[in-house]
Amino acid sequence: MSFLSDFNESLWATIFFIYGCLFGSFGNVLIYRMPKNESVIRPRSYCYSCHGKISWFDNIPIVSWVLLRGKCRKCGASFSIRYPIVEFLCGALFSLAYLKIGFHFYLIEVLLFLFAALVSSFIDLDHMILPDEFTLSGIVIGLLGALLNPEREFMEAFLGVLMGGGFLWLLAYVYFLFTGKEGMGGGDIKLLAWIGAVIGWKAIPFVIMSSAILGSIVGILYALKSKDGLKTAIPFGPYLVLGAGIFIFYGKNLSEWYFNLFLPGF
């Protein structure tokens, strides 16, 4: 029985990985087209160099890129390695989410969040924007999920929106009062509110702490290589998403320890 159970779990994890890769392939389309306000449905995938349509057998996630060595079959132009990276990341996240959560209603919520957050992160890296189509709709979907899912509490999600969005809004407002400049975009505020709606208000301190540490390390390293030095602007959204991902998969115990350390009894 143990062998059959392990086999079934591995099989389902593989299935979720494949579906995640398919979602990642569509995510690549969103990452490229949404900032340009282009349709994400038509035309179908094409080479941006020769504009030739890409056949279905050349559009299989990861596999086609490897077989074609990252080049267009028609013109030989190189395709970015980001395509298989996004597909693999989405597949790995879907598989890990299944292994962590199992077949529960909350799994659907987490899969939607991971997909949309991954796409948003890459758009933020490219354009320093976080699309409202994801952040605002994510807040609504997160609250609806908490309302419909008997395993979650609506008030915890609602307080997550208020605490997440409110904290970054206050931080941005104080920074503006002292410097007269905007230090954080509204997209980051809505993103943290979205995260709070999905994983609850108790996760917010952990997400803020972990994303601040990760963002600071990367920001300092990047500033050292940039001519603008410490004035170099970096997107903060990917680090918020990374902090949320760490919490979903590994951070619950760490978060409870951190929370009880500073606010015991809550």
C-alpha cells in the first residue's frame, strides 16, 4: 500500500508539473504582450524576428526549446532562455503546491496565485509595473475564496488585505513626507494586499521581513555594479512574491515563531 500511495503521489505531482508548464507557456505570452496592450489570444505564438507562426510541435513547453536549441526553426533567430525558465518554474511551483497542500479547495486558490504572481513578477522585472488585472482581481478572488472555502476564515483574509496594503501605503506616505518623492509604487501596495487576501494577515510580518532582506541583498549587489549606485531603482514586487512563496511552502512555522516572539498571545 505504501508503494502504491507513493506511486500515486508521484504520478499526480508529475501531472501537476506538466499542467504548470502549460500554464507557464501561456504566462510567457502574458509577460510579453500585456505591457504592450496586445491581445493575449490572437495571433497565436510567432517568432518576433521573422514573424512566422510557430507550429504546435515547436511550442511544447521546455521540450521544443531544448530540441530546437533555443532557435526559430524558420529563421534561426534565438529565443530567450527565459521561456523554458518560466515554464519550468511554473511547473515546479504547481507540483510543489500539490505535494504541500494536497487535494483541497485551497490548492486551487494557491495555484491561481502562484501563476498570476509569477507572471506579475517578470512583468515587474521588465517594466517596473504590476498589472491591476492581476493585483486588484487577485484581492477580490482571494476574499471570495476565503468566503467560500470552509477551511479558511474570511476575517483573516480581510485583515490580510488591510494589514498588507495598509502597511506599505503608510510606509510610502511617510517616505513621501520626508523626501517629497515616491519610494514605492501603488502596485506593490496592491500586491501585498493581494498576498494578505490569499495567505492571511498573520503571514504579512514574515513576508515583509523576508522580502526586505532579500530585496536589500540583491539591491546592494546590483547597486555596486550600477553607475547610479544606491540610487538605482529595483522592482520590489518579485521579492514580495518570493516571500509569499516561502511562507506557503516552508514559512508557516517560521512565521508563527516570529509572530509569537513579538506579539505573543495573538
